[in-house]
Amino acid sequence: MRSQKKKSRKWLKVTGIFLLILVIGGSAYAFTVYKSLKNAVETMHQPIDRKQSEKREVPVAFKEKDPFSVLMLGVDERKGDKGRSDTIIVLTVNPNNKSVKMLSIPRDTRTEIVGKGKEDKINHAYAFGGIPMAMDTVENFLDIPIDYYMQVNMEGINDIVDAVGGITVQNDLDFTQDGFHFIKGQLTLNGEKALAYTRMRYEDPRGDFGRQTRQRQIIQGVIQEGASISSLTNFSDIFASLGKNVKTNLTFDQLMDIQKNYKEVGKNIQQMEIKEQGTKIGKIYYGLVSADEKQRVQIELKAQLGLN
């Protein structure tokens, strides 16, 4: 009986801004993809000098299927500017209930900046002290351990979107940004248009919340296009774009452990938002979060992470 060779193609959707990991097995072509993937992840890997969180008694063990958290920062690194983390999303991943909770934190949220000894906008933490200070500040604000980070250069969105051949989004607001007019309805965006689509904030009556919605649409669009079979021929461009624009302290081996032990979580992504009241202090706009609202969010995230 003649045996038939079977090729298995499966995309690992490591939930985060544009981190698409392709796992293919069973052929010389698969080995080429695997090697390209590993090289890209090694380029993305950027460890940080930060002690384990005091809110985490023992390190996360992916092989034991421990719940964990990832801080995703979208940084607008324009020429001559270190950049601020204008996109702040916290992912809490729990393989036991097979879910991911995605919390968007508005960039103007007023909170203590850990390491600076003062209150300021939460997105200033990155400008003051880079990834470690941003992680410490978000961890203090939410009272949960922040285990890993993923940083995306927002200027690189166009490269990533173009690498997957463009994306489709469902736009719910008619607006113009950076010379592009976006009508309501289904839109197909190339990289340049996608970047403009994520930047608009002032014309949106929802302010930062509307902008966060569009950012999540871009993330989902990239994942959907990247996961299509047609994108397999573009794997080199996709991995090159990720290597240039994404940084994380997750290693290749850790990502492979996630792929093996957390396969089901990507099917159940739940969006969370934190409510705040806008006000001006010293002529500067801030978003203030009430004690009750902060406690509500903290309780939900602690439950997701299996913490008391």
C-alpha cells in the first residue's frame, strides 16, 4: 500500500500586536520556514533588566499551563523622538478556562509612575524609563504581575500589513486622517492606510476608546491574513517585518511551549475596557479612574490569572 505524504500547516496565534508564528512540518520547505521563524524570533528577543514581580511567588511555567500576562506596547518611534507608548494593552492568558482577556488602558490615564515618585499619564512611564518602568507602572496600577512584554514600533505597521498582502476591517465611523478618507463599511487597507487608520483620535467622539477599537481591528486583520494559506509564500517578508518592528522578552523555546500548551485560548478572546472620567489638572488633560472601577478591573484580572 502506497503511503501518502501529508503536510501539516498550522498558525500559532500568539495573541499580541502582530506576533504571528507559523509552524509547518513534514518537508524541506517546512524546515526552511522553521529556520526563518527561529531567526526572526531571535531577532525579536530582547531581554530586560527587571526582577521577577513580587506579585508572582514562583515563575510562570508554560509546561505546567500556568496563567500568565503580557504587556503590549505600541510605540510611535518617529525620527528624533524616543516615543511614548500610545497603545497599552494587557493580555491575561488562562489555558484552564481557555480564554484571553484583553484590557486596553487609555494613554492619558493618571496613575503613579513607579520609579519617578509622582503621578502622571500612564504612557509617560515608557518615555521616562523604557520597558521596565512601563511594566512596573502597569503592574502597580492593576495590582497583578506583569510577566512579559511585547513592544511594536507603530511606524512599522505599514511594513507588517503590506507583508501579509493588506487587511480588511469593518469601519464604523466616517473620517479623514493623513490625507486618506475612510468611509463607513468594509475597507481594504494597505500598510500606509492602516497606519493612518490607527492614528485618528480627535474626530472620534469616543476619543481613545475609538482609537483602541481600530488598533484591535488591525491586530485581528493581520492575524486573519497571516493565517491564510496564501500567505505561506510570503513567510520571509512577514518574518522580516516582525523582526524589524517587534521586540519581546519571550524566547523561541517559550513561544514553542505556548504553542504546545495553550492552543485553545486564542478561540476565546474577551475585550475589556476601563472607564474613566476626563479632567484637566494644571491645564493638562488626564483620565481619572475611580477606586471602585479600578477594583472591578483588578478583581476580574486576578480571577483570570488564578490569583486570590
